[in-house]
Amino acid sequence: MLYPAMNKLTSYVPNRYMLVNVVARRARQIAETAEDRGERLTEKPVTLAINEVADGKLDASNMDLTIQA
């Protein structure tokens, strides 16, 4: 994985293990929501979740995985 850089991701989530946990939970939530709505995703849920972390929309402080506006 070249983008986003790991140091950018760990600026929002303090360590790699927690990052994996946060991204996995959010990816499952994205996939379930898309399935419930009958939507087709253009990218994989994990990619979308990683991009949310990189954009600062998701971090370790909101482990309940509500998205910051």
C-alpha cells in the first residue's frame, strides 16, 4: 500500500494494531450499509475506510465509528 502513507494514518490512529481494528470495523459498516440500501460500491469497503482515516473523518477517538462532519 503506497497511498496513503502509514505515518499519515498513524497521525489519526496511534498504532497499527488499532488502525487495523478501526478500518476493519468501518469497512464492515460501509459494506452492510451499502447492502441494506442496495447500492453498488465503486471501491472496496476497506479502501473507503482507509481513505476516511486519511481524510481525518475517522480516528481512534470515535471508536463507535460515527463519521466526523
